[in-house]
Amino acid sequence: MELSKFNQRELAKLIVSVRASAGRLDLLMAICDDRQLQETLIDRYEAVMKTEGMAVYRASLAPNNPSLKASLAELVKYNTPLQSGGNALVTVLGAAGLFGVRLNQEKSEREKFFFSLQWTRESLRGFEFPVVLWLSGAVAKGVAQQAQDFWSWRGGVFEFERQEASYGEAIVDAARSGAEERTLGTNGESGETGQRLADLEQQIKELQQQNENSPLLGTLYDDLGDAYRKLSVQKEALQAYGQALDHIKAADQGQRAEILVKLGKTLRDCRRFQPAAECFKQALELFEELADLRGQLNAYFQLGNIATDQREFEQAREYYQQTLEIETGLEDREGQASTYHQLGRVAQELREYEQARSHYQQALAIYIEFNDRYEQAGTYHQLGIVAQELREYEQARSHYQQALAICIEFNDRYSQARTYHQLGIVAQALREYEQARSHYQQALAICLEFNDRYNQAKIYHQLGIVAQELQEYEQARSHYQQALAIKVELNDRYSQASTYHQLGRVAQELREYEQAHDFLQQALAIFIESNDQHNAEIALNSLARIYRANPNHGIVQQVATVLNEPVDAVQQRFAALNTASADEQNPPAEA
């Protein structure tokens, strides 16, 4: 992306400020309302700083605890070089995505952030490095008004203007990445949606001038949210749905419930699972009051999806079973297929593979009964994953090829990517590494085409494993670092663990034991935090290998802290671990 002259000047000023702040705390506020432009700017100043010998790190605010201090402390805890200051720069992301609607909470995420900043100034003095905090224009205004003490302490403000071309590219990318069905709309459809946005915004403006309390504003904002969501412009969709709720009368419970469901789905698209769940629960209460069974089954299904996203699989199963019970009562055969599919996913995550296969086969039978070819592809894909987990690799490959054929038949480029990805994992398991790399590169090309950052991270991770297996360790490290940067950007904490684990394994192979320990320690902490005992044991196994190769009592002490166990107990764990286990030789794939 070519920067405007104004943005070039602001970037140059930011770089000068970072250089001047090396080795000491300085809070630099960067304001930008264009995500693509923001990513370009970060990449550029990080590249400059790296060439000058400065280490660069990224941290992301946690929506449930949007504290700058906590985010920096977490980063420092697991990155030893930052603990002694040194020549480093930290970029903090996530503030722009904080939700401004309170729902049932005392404070919204933004209000929590502003409150934490107001009381955090002195406590940040222990950090000895410059921090670039990225804010949207609206959040920056809130910080200036509601955290005035913190704002007065800033070392500089760098405000970047939206570039027309980059904004247009972002809208086109969003339209191409599609709505929930992941289908590609035509340019005409995108243009029609853009015109619809302009019309709605004009209608809202005119109606507000006539009667700012008009109940029709709620419906117009609801339609505006739908239009933004169709283009996957999530931030604006969230704001529109929030405005709709503010204008919908309390007596209109049905419309309120429907908007809450849309708001929840949009929050889920943004991986904001807790507020999304709160929306679905509120919607469920309203649907129950209205005795709306179809609304109830939709809310239960969405709550099941959220529980699955958060790895609360037993809770997810309960929600899906409640969905299935209502669908059975309504004789909703087609709806049952989707629910059986999700029950299959839950069983699969709980490693109940035969149960998962049974659920998927029930779903597939219904899709075939109704001649729903498109949905069959997703279930064939999941049957492939089950066969893969049972090491039935040729069966898995057959299922994936059936899924891929349907995706090609429907010209569904986006879904082809995930199937190429899984075909890569199968080839990798069969040690067909060049074939695996080819499949991953096909998947990556599509994800780059659709600007799918989330799945790009998964594919970079798998390309790292392939390079690692081929003993191309520097290439592997590069791929893992690309994956990790995206996961941090997206605040996908759980999946960061697997990439930290693999970076640790690469460092171990290169005999960089201190760095290996740091990475593996971070992986262990996240696995335990996420209640993933299986992968926590793999990380412990890797740490035991490091300890045996390079005995360092500090490793044992830090692991004891993470596990909340006595040092002696950890030493016994290390002694008991079989460092040549199958799990250690075959790290978990990013499916």
C-alpha cells in the first residue's frame, strides 16, 4: 500500500519518537480507523526498528479485562528479554475493537478500559521500553475525556488519515470474504449493498433531524447493521445494532430478541465470545416469554456454538441437545442435520471419535435425503477429520476429496481452502512433505485472496511444521513467527500456545535452550489456562527434554509457579515423563 504524504509524515514522526524513547517507558498514541492501513504502518515501523537492532513485540488487550498494565505484564512475564528492559518496542492492539454497549454488565468493555487507564499511570513505570498504543478515533476521544490523567502523560499522538483507496480495498475484501455462508457475491451485489448503506445513513440523518426519538430509528439502525454485516464490516455493524437496541421500545420484545441474536452473531464473528453469549442469553429469555420455539432453538444453537468456541464442550452438548429436542418436536428434519453436525464436532473435540462419526453420518443422511449438496461438503470434511484422528488416512483423504469436489462444483473458493489445508495435514501425516507443502500453499493463496487472517495463521503454522520436519529450521521459525503475529493481532490466545510450543521445539533443535524454555513456558501457561490437559502434558514433556539437555533449576522453579505445585513435585514429573512419546514426535496439527 502506498501511503499518503500526510501518513508518511506521521509515520516518520512516530519512528523518531520510538528511537528517542529506546530503553525507557514512553506512551505513544497512534490513531487510525482503517485496519488495513494500521497493519501496513505497524509492519513498516517494526521493519525499520528491527534493522536498527530493536526487538519488536505485540500485545493485545483482553476484552474481558482490557487493562494495558495487565497486557504488558503478561507479555513481559513470558519474554525474558523484556524483563530487563533493553532495546525493545511493544505495540498494543485491541482497543479499537472494545465493545461500547453495556448489555447486562455494570460497565462496557470501553468503560472498563478507560477506568483502568485512569488509575494505571504510576504502575506502568516499571516497564522500560516504549509502547505504541493503537486506538480508533472514537476510543481516543474517550481516553482523552475519561482518562485525562493518563492522556496528559502521553509521549506523542500520531493521527493517521483514512486513505480512500485502502478503504475501498477493505470493503471489497470484506465483501469477498463474505457473510456466514462464505459465498462470494458479485461486484453488482457489493455495489448494491454500498448504495443501500448510503440510503440508510441518509434516512437516519433526516429522521433524526425530524424526531430523534422516533421508534422507526430502531428499524433503520437494524437494517444498517444488516448491510454492514453483509459486507463483513463488523465494527460498524456492532455500532448500528447497538443503536438499534437503544431505539427499540422495551415492549417490542420480538424485534429486540432478533437484534440481540444478530448482535451476538457479529460479536462471535469478532471472536468476542463472552458478550456474544450474553446477547444470546438475553434473546433466549425474550423468546421464552414470547413462547417462540423457533427463536428458542436458534438461541440455544448459537449458545452451543459459543460454548464450542470457548472449549466448554459439555456445556455445548447440552445446548445442542436442547436445540435438537425442540427441532424434533417441531418435526424440523432439516434443522436436525445442522444440530447433529455440531454434536459431531463436540464429540470430536472430546476425542469420542466413533460417537462423532455417528453424529456426522446422521447429519449426512439428512442432507442427502433433502439433496442438499452444499451442506454435504462440510460434513464430508468433518468425517475426514474423524478418520484422520483415527489414523485412517486414506479414508480421510477420500472424504476430503469428496468435500473438495462439491466445493469446486459450487465454485466455493473459500471452503476449498480449508479442505486443501486438511489434505495437507493428511499428506504431512504420511510423510509426503512436498505434497503437504503444495496443499498448504494452495490453501494459503485462497486465504490471502479473501484476506482471511485467522486461517492464514493456521496455514503458516502448518508450513512451519513441514519446514521443521525437513530440518529447514530458519524457514520453520519464519513461518511460526508469521502465524504468531496474526494470532496476537486477533487476540486468539488459545491457539498462540501451539505456535509458542513449536517455536520452542525449533529453538531446541538449534540448541538455543534459554529461548526454547521461554517459548515452551508460554505454551504451558496458556494450555493450563485453557484447561487443555492433553496439550499441557505435551508442553511439559518438551520442557522435560530441555531440562535434561540443559539442566537449569530456574526451569523447574518457573514450571512449579505455572502449575502451582512444589518444586519437588515438578522434578518428579520431569523424571516420570517419557520424552519420546508419540505426542512429542507428532505435535498437534492446526486443523
